[in-house]
Amino acid sequence: MKITDIKCYPVWATNRNQLILKIESDEGFYGWGEAGVSGRELAVEGAVKHYREFLIGKDPMCIGALWQELYRSQYFEGGRILTGAISAIDIALHDLVARKLNVPVYQLLGGAHRDKVPCFVTSGTLSGPDVVKDATRLRDDGWQAIRFSPGHPDTGGDATLFEPRESIALTAEWMTKVRAALGQGPVLGIDYHHRLNVAETASFCQMMPPGTLDFLEEPIRDECPDAYAALRQMTPIPFAIGEEFSSKWAFLPYVERGLTNFARVDVCNVGGLTEAMKVAGWCEAHYIDMMPHNPLGPISTAAHVHFGAAVPNFSWLEVRSREFVFDTELFPEQLKQDGPFFPLPDGPGLGVEFNEDAAREGFRFWEAPHLHRHDGSYTNW
């Protein structure tokens, strides 16, 4: 079997773009992949075009060897754009090969460890009583792992204003109230989306009673492991880190030095299923559970469900909402969520189909918010 074509579809899907990739073969089998570098899809598409030139004619069954060739085929290897492209290609190869063998993708990864993949859902913003009501409803609906977004005082209509110290005071207040309302049963966490520095994060953690938070996700940026090491000495709250990592090497200090407790691996950015499985095995040896970041398209979600089925050390998969159903015109077949779980699919491949004809409207330029502080300086989104 030979690869005959690789096609990219940077397409607007609901509220942002997705980069969908298709690999075709001379035997009629094909596979779908997705890259997770939101907001820079055209750059990833450019990388795919380079890779396409030498992938045509290759055997798609040689997934591991092709990963090595993709990664090592340039002097300036690695980086999020290149590994985003590699991720999409790797996921599509797994889908294609699983279709040929008439098995679900998780069978290529060693088979299933569980019958269904548990998920966590994101509730509201920690800024008022509505978040307590919403979190209570989620708990009553069976969700046992709930994440929240940080609050912020009124910005006067400026949606791009973010002042860290103002945010942590309000957020800690309502996080404490949510825990008091829900009790100690549910797992509660917050994603600060790397908007804080070390001192701000430490202050935030100290504002809440012990036992309030079960995990703190990405409070600071990941470029400096020593910063996380310093923060680790200031708080006992478990960290969830890794959604920005684009290789197993990026995970190295966080795993070996015990700087994360939940690995937020992103199959669509880290290098696909091939690389994610290596990270999972490494984390297993250090008693770290996988808690994948999900760029939230149906192909990404399916890839993470198969990954979650195939690794023993798994906590929860990120999902968009209480019931994940994406654009059915673009994705006429997609995995079905059952409340806080995804039942394992039993059909061949990922279990997702993409409508190429419906994608012709294509790409729209989209930018993540460019946040600023009161003094006009920029800060992280």
C-alpha cells in the first residue's frame, strides 16, 4: 500500500478554524487527522505541504518509521508548527491503517484498558453566584470532575482587559464558595491559562482553604521549569501542565523532577498518537495520570478517546460541553458522548467522517484575544 495524496482543509468550524488533514492510499483506504495549533493553521498547512513532497509513495503502515522521518527530515527540527503538522499526519495514518485492518484505532495502541473514557467539563467563570448554581447542576447530572475559568471584576466593556491581582482575589472567593456548596466529593480544578506569574499564583493558592482545589492548570507559562519548581515549594495543590508541549523532550523536566501531577498532553500538538503513547508510558513510571488537552474538534476528540482507552494511567478527557455534538454538516459521523463519558467506539478507524464538499467555504482569519493590563502592557491569553 502506498500514500497517493495528502490534503489539507483549514476550515472555519463554529467559533474558530480547524486544520483537517486527509491521507489517501492506492488501495482506497484513507485517514483523517487534525492539528491543534489554533490561530496559526496556515503555517501548519505550509509545513504539511513540505512533508507531502516526500510522503507520496511511502507505505502508510510504517507509522513509527514515518514519524522519525518527519521529525528528523530537517535541521531545525521540532517546534509547535512542525509537530502540529506531524500530529495531524500521524493521527491520519493511524486512522487509515485501522480502517485497512478493520479495527478501532485503540487496537493499534495495545487495546482498551476501559469500557468508556471519563471526561471533565468546564463550568462557568468564578465571578458570582451563577457559577455555584451551574456547578451544582453539573454535580447532580453526574459530573465528578469539573473545571472552572478565572473570574475578573467588571472591565467596563473592555473584553481584552486582564489584571492578574484583581482576578485572583475574586476567583479565590468564588472557588471557595463553590467547594463549600458542592462538598468534598467532586474533583474541582481551574485553568488559569498561563496568565499569572509565580508570586501571583502563590498568592492565589494561599487565599483558599486547604482542600479547595484538586488541580491547578497551567497557572504560568512552561518555558522555565525552574519557575514551576519554585512554585511547587509554595503550594501543595496538584499541577496540571503540558498542553503547550510539542514533544516528549518538553515533558522531560516536568516528569523527571515531579513538577506536574496531571500531564495535559495534546495528541494534536505533541506529535500525534505515536508520541503521546511514549509520554504516557513515561508518566506511568512516575505515577502521573494523563489528563489530555483537547483542541475540541471531532477528530481531535476521537483521537484522544482512543488514546484514553489505550493507556492505563488516565484521569479525564477535556470536553467542550455537557453534550459534545459538533457541526453535523462538516462532520456527518462523530463519536457520541454519554454524559461524563465517551463509550468506546467499535468500528474501524477513529469513528469520524469529514465532509470535504461542506468545507469549501474554508478559512477565516481568527486571532485569540490579545489581553492587556490597566497600564497598557500586554499579557498572556
